[in-house]
Amino acid sequence: MKHYNLIVTALIFSGLFLFSCQQKDTVENKEYSGVKIANPIIYEVLVTNPNPEDDWKTECLANTNIHDLVKDIINAVRNGDLPAFDYYDNHQLSIPELEKIIAESDLMNKTGNIQFEEEWFWDAKKLSLEKRVKKMMFGYEIYDALGKVRGYKASFVVDLDADKK
């Protein structure tokens, strides 16, 4: 009987070990834990410093490099892999409309802020806040007569939840 119990125990541990070694879901299939506390929240983030004399903002943005993000989004919308929508009336932009916005805005060099639409999840047990970006919009710099940044103009919105190619 002892031999039987030893074999059963070994089989149980072997099964647990095998199941624990299975690969976990990728980030794409991630389930968010906690309570949804924002659905959605929309806010803008400066990604370049419009005032070089503002040392604090320069320090805050010192490790920010959005060039690859802007380039990848532009390529994805140009290729049709990610739909782009008009910021003002939300119609899906045609390729000519999109190209006009990209050419007029010089997004690669003049993106100064990004507007995010996100869902936020608060997990009180883990004391953890998780964010899921649903939409993004690049704001490009507009200048006054003296060449200083006056503000930002909306380019287009990308819906990261939209059906992709």
C-alpha cells in the first residue's frame, strides 16, 4: 500500500510540474485585473519641451523618444494595417486625406504631444494600476510669428482596438 501511495503522490507532483511549465498568455491576450476605474479617460501628454528654458520639463522628457512610435503608426496607417480617423468628425480617412495631414503637419519632426484614450484598472489587492491604451492622436506643433510653440493641432486618431488587416 505504501508503494501505491508513493506512486500516486509522484504522479500528482509530476502533473503539477508539467502544468506549471506551460507558456503563459502573451501580452496581446492579457486580461486586466482589478476594477475598471476609467472607461475611458482621455488626456494629453507633452512629449517634447516647447520651452528650452524650462529645465524641469527638459529633465522630465530627457528619456523620451517617440520617433519610432510616430514612424510605426504612420507606416501602419499608410499601409492600411491600422485605420486612421478624422479627429473632428471621426470619419475614416482615405489615403489622400491621410497623406495631406502627414505632409502638412510634418509629424515625424513636429509631434509635440500625444492624446491617449485609455481604460484604467485598479487592483486593490496588488495595489496596482494597469492602463490599456485604446486610441491615440498625435498633436503637432504650431508656431507664433516669433517661431515659438503657440500650441498643438490635432492630426488624426488611431483606434488600436479597430479591426486590423
